[in-house]
Amino acid sequence: MAPVTTTQRTVLAGARVVLPSGVVDGGRITIEGTRIASAGPADTASGNGSGPAPDAGAVLDLPADHLVVPGFVDIHNHGGGGASFTSGTAEEVLTGVRTHREHGTTTLVVSTVTESMDFLARRSGMLSELVEQGDIAGIHFEGPFINPCRKGAHDETLLRDPDPADVRKLVDAARGAAKMFTLASELPGGIDSVRLLAELGVIAAIGHTDATYEQTVEAIDAGATVATHLFNAMPPLAHRSPGPIAALLEDERITVELINDGTHLHPAVLELAFGSAGAGRVAFITDAMDAAGFGDGTYDLGPLKVEVRDGVARLAEGGSIAGSTLTLDTAFKRAVTLDGLSVTDTVAAISTNPARLIGLADRVGTLEAGKDADLVVLDADYAVAGVMRRGEWVVRP
């Protein structure tokens, strides 16, 4: 007779739990191996009886004022922990990934910045290996296909029009790991590139753009589905020339990225975005660079120098905001305590919506039986008290 294998069981009990149906007081989550076996009220949550027999495991009683939420999903991130995703070695990338995991981000898409095409092709080849290993969830190309007049922290000398052949070159170099391209669709080749990305199953995001309202509508109709850090690096909303912001907010096909760090957006603008798009169409991102979770100092962002002072990153030359030092736990706390968002709307923006957007809703983004055991335990002040990824504690409560 073959030996009976067992799967490690962990039970979290006592805290409030955010489920797709809402917040449950005194909830119970059972984890078997790398997956959630059950999640719900204490009197109903139990194992599903399938798979290998679990061992006795351990029950972790959490304080009643703690909150258990799905692991955070960041779809726009350039680095952290002093390490760069844009130019660092594979080990340096993993250092940044670990830093963000400690702050609750259990699923992370790595973002590039503008470089030469050859550099980006080589870079995507290296990053795709980390995707294959399960360390990161994909690659987001931010640049070089952006408008020079809205370049932000990108090297203008390396910018180029979004030729579909160049877009295809980077998609191929990423070997299936490309998740998203940010581009200015009003540039020559922009609409054709959006169509190509839609055909390839890669997200076309409108950003670093000087498009008109009408040009943005055309891009959405061609297949664009994301607004890259809405409001930033695009024309402001105006009553006679609404520009891209109005088009992106009004269309139900668009998910809008927001950087909720108190620097990129005024709280009133955040409220406007949520009120216009609704909680189901917002994705909180960090747009983080190397200094996230590390500290002030001088850093490289691709070929450009960045000065970080008092947690705000700006180009050393020109002073343009250069990404952020945000981690998603800070964005969560700010949303609930300062912006007045509900816990459920915040979870949607920080976990559920981005997971759905990048095609991982069957694995992450909500606390449900059968999904990866990715979760964050927050204390009464919404600070991280524990982080689990695939059944293993990154930060133990």
C-alpha cells in the first residue's frame, strides 16, 4: 500500500476577514499546503475534504480587531529595497520583490523604463526567467513609446514612436511574460500598436500621453483597457478640452491606475476618480522606484539620476516627479484612514481588480477556497502584522 501523504494545515481564527461577500467578524481561514481550503465565518468555514489528508496543523488565534485581506497585487512597480527592477541583476530584482512582499504585495508585475530597444529586449529575457520561476507575475513596458511632451522621468533621447514591429519585438523577447505596455496612442503607429497588443492578449495602457478626448476614445475602441497612473503625465481635465482623463474615466472598459501616496494625487482627485469610475474600475499601484522601503538618497532610474528627499522622488535635473517610494500597505492605510474609503472598496482596488486585470483572478485577489494562500494580516491601525504567500509566512504574526 502506498504511503498516505499529508499536507500542512494552518488555521487563522478570530480576526475580521474580507471576503468577496463583505467583511466577516471573527472569521476563520483554513490553509492546506499552498492553497486556501476554506474562508468564512467561524461556524461555517471548514476544509473541503478534497486532496491529500491534512495533518493536525496549528490554529493561530488573531486579535478580534485585526483584519485579514487578500495579498496585494501591484501591476506597476520599478523597484524597492534599494534595488532596481529596471537595470539591476536578477538577485537585485529579487531583493526588491522581497521588500514589497514584506509590505503585503504578494503578486508583483515588474515595470521597465525607457531604454534602447536592444536593452529592453535583453532585459525582458532576464525578467521572463523570474516569471517562469514564479517570483514575479509579468513585465510591464513603460516606454519608450510615449510622448516627449509628457515624458516625466524618461530619457527623451531614447523615446520613439510605437511602431507595431518594435512592440512585437519586445513581446517576443518576453517569451509570454509581457503583461502590459504603456504607450501614447496619438503618436504615429499608436492605434495599430494598440490593436496588435489586443490581438496578442497583452494589455494596452494609455499613459504619458498628450492625446485629445477624441484620440483617446479611438484608442479605447481599438482595444486599450488601462489608464497608466491617471492624471499624471497627461493633459489636465479642462471644460472645453476634456482630454484623455474624461475619456478614460467615463468608459467602463478602462481600469484606472491611481498612485495613492499623497504626492501624486490630491485627496479630492482620488475621490473624483472613485466617484466617476467606481470601485470596480480602480487599481492602486505604487509606481515605486528603488527607494521604496529603503530611504532617502540618490538613485538611478534607468539612465537618469533621481534624488529622494523626505520620501519624494524627483529627477536630479529638472525636478520632475520620478515614480514614488510608496508601498501598498501605506496606500491601503491611507485609503481607509485619510481618504474615507471602505475596507471592501480598498481591497477591490489593491487586490481584486488588478488580479482580474492581469488574468490571475482564478489564483489571487480574493480569499476563496482553491486560491493561492496569499494574504495580509493588518493590525487595528492597518499596519502589516503578517504576510503569507502561497502558504508560507513572509512576515509571521
